[in-house]
Amino acid sequence: MEGHYCARTLYPQDSGYKSARPIMAYFSTNIYIFFRQVKNLSGGQQRRVSLAATLIHEPELLILDEPTVGVDPILRTQIWNHLVEITKHGRTTVIITTHYIDETRQAHLIGLMRGGYFLAEESPEKLIQQFNAESLEDVFLKLSVIQNMGKRRRSSIAQTVTENIHVPTLPGAGAVNEGAVLDDELGGEISGEFGDNVSMNSRTGRVSIAPEPSADHPPELPPEEEPELSWKDHLKIVQMHHMHALIWKNFLWMWRNIPMMLFVIGLPVGQAILFCLAIGKDPNDVRISVVNNEIDYPSEHCRALLDCNNSRLSCTYLEYIRQNYSLDMKYYQTEEDARQSVVRGQSWAVMVVRHNFSDSLRNRLEYGKDVDEGDLFGSTISVYQDKSNENIATFLTRDLLFGFANFFSSYLSSCDVDTRIANLPIRWGAPAYGFENPNFTDFAAPGVVLTIIFFMAVALTSGAMLIERNEGILERSLVNGISGVELLSSQIFTQFIVMLGQTIMVLLVVFVFFALTQQGSWWLVFTITLLAGMCGMCFGFVVSCSCDTERTATYMALGSFLPIVMLCGIIWPIEAMDNYLKYISSVLPLTQATDSMRCVLARGWGMSKPVVYQGFVSLIVWIIVFLTISILVLKFKKG
């Protein structure tokens, strides 16, 4: 960089001594800044906080890029005094770059750079003595003149300056032109130092004029002292003071973003409430178009009367299914009008009742196998459905069939006939597990609960890690000696606390407030839900470590959502899938966990059943796999 100075403070003299003075003693005039968020501080205050954070763990090598920019002269002096002290009495080597050249007088060794090349590299006092200058700025000016010597074009200002400067011969470097061609064809650009911009031929760049270090007197290196490590130190995966700082940082971020955290905790609860209210209920007010030829519509209307000699049994049946199955019936005079209502999308089915339905039904019951063809046809209700919506069509078929079976049993009872005649020759006993009328909500609840906790953990963890990466916190932590295991462990701890609250609230809403089926152990349900959340957290680590931006992380998370929902048996049985998909589904994170939780909830099984403990084992294996991938990616990508 043009006009850039590099000062290096080297060789700590006493590596065994660590200063006991607190670092903030040098910044005592503005210690109040630690009670405000760093983003709200001024540029100079932010620089002080950054410098304090860099010094606080007493690094062995400290590299500072213009640390005194934007600070007052008093604080600049205090900073330099402290840096000199930690090199004299500590174990720290300091490398500094700065544009304030005179402040480098306290450094052991400085290197002067211009145009990307070293002009000189020596101690400050030797340079001043060698060039017979009053300050380091004079030294730099003379070296710049030497570097530009030989150029044919020079402004009047530059010429005036250079004529008044005595340029000595660099010891050890020979003549100025030795080792470098400084003829008219060697060009460059003079800018900044002389107040003008003079373009020259730039076929070749400037050459360094700093003398090579003498082979007889190589620079002395500080003694290498490795601290003695015990066998216990080799077993430590994490350092507790690192973990304490990281965990405190994570919780502090949560405290400063309370609205966001309330949204994160409340979102899965809201999703659980929506699931319980929207999924698994029977459809209400399903419109059916009815043509009842037993009555003279519209002058005559149906009246329900359950009697053995009733001549309007169709009305009794229609009123029965309307009241017990919440069907919305609209009567039409002709079959063509009713069909057109279905074609126009105004109803889901057409029911056509024959004019002799009641008499034909009684004859069918009385004559049995000797009933004639006309009575068989007359006692049949024709139904034409709109099956564009399979679920509504299935519910409607169920209601019409079960409604007729219950109606006919009541009619037989009014005629003093054994009601078993109306039953199919199949007797359904009490179910071993579950209920006689199964609820789809109970079937889907285990998978939905695990999916909510899993993907909320993915979003929360990947978002937190990406924020740290994009703001540079992750890189600074790794540079400061924080290991990848410590970073992941601190995130696991803090996100686990959040996930714990999410899990408790979701389980209370689903199984206590909405009273879904729960026949097993609460501890097993709670544990497998927590494991699913931890698995999602670890998958979030993989997403955040693999992706560099929020957009790619979102794509990766969304891309994994649908396969898991569709292939893990959450909304449809695995037995209905293609054979190849069954093998893929069996190794996904939530497949066996969903089966395990479903068996605990619906059957009340415990850990002694293989299908139950296999779900726990599957989640633990995936947690280990995701954590391993995250650590490896962190290690090789270097944050």
C-alpha cells in the first residue's frame, strides 16, 4: 500500500511473567462503554473494545492493524505503553501496521513500506542515526526520494523537495542503481507523499531498496518455551473458561433480542395449535343434492317418522344422516337439476330415491331371496359423487353407509325384528390398541410434533451460527483459540435451553390442552422429543457450517423439509410407498423416531419393545453423524 508503515514490536523479554494489571486500566477514562451495546458506540469506542477483547486472553502473537486510528493522543500513548509492557514482561510478540510513523519510535524493529516494497527494516534509532534525520518521517521521505531517483519526469514541487534533501548511500545496498534498473523505462507512480500524481511507464514495478539481512548477524528469535502439560490436559476437550464466555455471549444475545426469542418459542406452539385445530377433524356441512321421488317436492317436505308402516322411510333415513353426520342437503325436483349442481361445483354428490322406496324396502325384508327385481331396484338409492377431492368423497361414503346401517337397525327394532339381520356377517371386536373410530389427528400427531421441534431447532441453530459467521464473531473466536468443539458445545447448551421450553409447551398444548391420545410414559415421549430437537440442532450446525449465506442455508433447510415429511411416515404410512423408497425412508432421521413415539402414545409400549428403542438409537446415531460433519467442516473451512 502506498505510504504504509509497518512497525513490529518483537521479542518479549520475560515470557514467564504475566501482568496482573487489568487491561481496562489503560482505558479507564471510558470504562462506561461496557455497559452499552458495542453497535451503539462511536468508532473510536468500538476500536477500544476490540483492542481490549484482543488483549484480554494474553495471546502469544498479536497482530494489530492500525489500532490507534480514531483515538485521542493520550489514549494512543497509553496503548503503546501497554504494548511495550506486555512485550517486556509478558509472553506476547506484537506486530503493528500504522500510518502514524513517529509513534513507532518505541518498537524494537520497524519496516518502512512504499508502493508494496520495503524501503528499510531496522530499529528506529539506527535509521535516524544512519540517515542523519530528526524524525522517522524524515527518514521515510529520504528513502522515498531514493526509490524515485532516476525518473525523468518530476513535478516542480517534488524537484524542490528533493534538491533540499541530502540522500546518503545505503550501507550494504551499494549504489542506488545497483541491483535495479532505474532508467527512463522503469516507471511507477508518485502519489501522496509529494502532493501530486505523476504517471510513468508501469511496465515494471518499484523495487525494494532495503538491504538484505546480514547472514553473519541473523535476527535473534525469542526462546521457545512450551508449557508443561499433564495427562489431564490432553483429556480436556473443552476449557471451562472458554465455555463460560461463549455461553454467556449466547445468552446475552438472546436477552438483547427478547421479541425474537418470544417469537421463536411461541412459533412451535402456534404450529401445534393450528395442527390440532385443522387436521384430523371430520368435514362439516358437506352439501348433497337430493331428489326424493317419494314426496311431491316442492309442495311437500320430508318429516322424519320412524314407524314400521311408514310410507316415507326415505325421509327418516335422510333426516337421520343429516342430523348425525352434519350433512347439508338441498332438494331438487328433477335429477337433471341435481346433476347440474354437482357439475357447477355447488354440491359433492347426488342422491336419487325411487318413488316406491319404502314399499320395496319392506318387500325386500319380508320376501328375502324371493323378492322380485322391481323391489330390488326400487329399494336402492343411487348416489353420484364428485371425487375430485378424495378425502371428502371418502368421508361422504363412510357417512352414507354407516348412516344407512344405523337407520336400518332402528327401523328393524321398530318392527320387532332382530337388528342383527341388518349387520354384515363380520363381527368387529374391541380393538387391541386405539379406538373403534380412529382419529387421523392421533395418527399424525407424533410425526408432526417431532417435525415441528426438529425443524425449529434447525432454523434457530443455523440462524445463530450464520449470524456469528457473517458478523465475524465465529472467525474471531477461532483466532482467539476457541476450538470447533467448544463453539458447537456452547451453541448446543444455549439452544437446548430454548428447545426445552419449546418441547414442554408443545407437549402440553397437544396432549393436555387438546387431549390427544397418550397411553404411554411421559418420560419416553419427552425424551424422544428432546432427542429429535437435538438432532435438528446438529443438522442446523451442518447447514450453517456448509453454507455461507442465509439464502443458501434456507434453500438447504427447505430442500430437506419435504423429503423428511413425505418419506418418514408422518402423513402417510410407509407400507404404502414404493419398495425403493421404503429403504430410503428407513434411514432418515425421523422415520423410526415417529414409529417409536406412535407406539408409545397409541400402544403404551416401553423401551423393552424393539420398535421403541430403535427410534431412540436412530436419533442418537444421527446426532453423532451431524456433529462429526459439523466439526470436520469447521476444521477444514477455518470458520
